[in-house]
Amino acid sequence: MSQANPETNDCAQMTWPTGPADDHEARELAQRIEHEHPRWIVVFGPFTKQFICFPRFAAAPGTVVVALYPGALPARMKYAERMCHLRKHEA
């Protein structure tokens, strides 16, 4: 299925987990993303079919990054890091 990527406005081939076999692949992808972004804990929610990221750094309580598509995570994680960094220096 082809979808527009909201982060880049580019069209890209997107696959979406559709069943138990795909959940395993999504969990592996979450592990790979976490390895590439060690400041975050990344998990895949098999019920919600969403990727959820929790910061390993000092952040406001409740700070999480959530995305249906894994390609959206890096930009959202970087944005959250910038916001936390800015707030830290404003105090």
C-alpha cells in the first residue's frame, strides 16, 4: 500500500502489521529503532498497533512519542528532545 509520509510529504511504500506474524516483525523493528536511538525505549503495542517511545533522559512527566508508522518516529523523537533541551535551559 502506498501512503503519503506526513513527516516528509514524500510517498513511500508503507507496510502495516496486520496479524500475529506481523506483530513479531513490528517488535523486531521497534528493537532496531531503539538501537538506533539509544536515548529512547521503543515498544510496539500489539493491541493498538502503535509504536510507543519513552525517553531515557530527563523529560516532563508523561512525555511519550507515539506513531502508527515507524518512519514517523525519528523526527518526533528529535522534536521531543529539542523541546526538553530548550525547557531545561529556560529554567
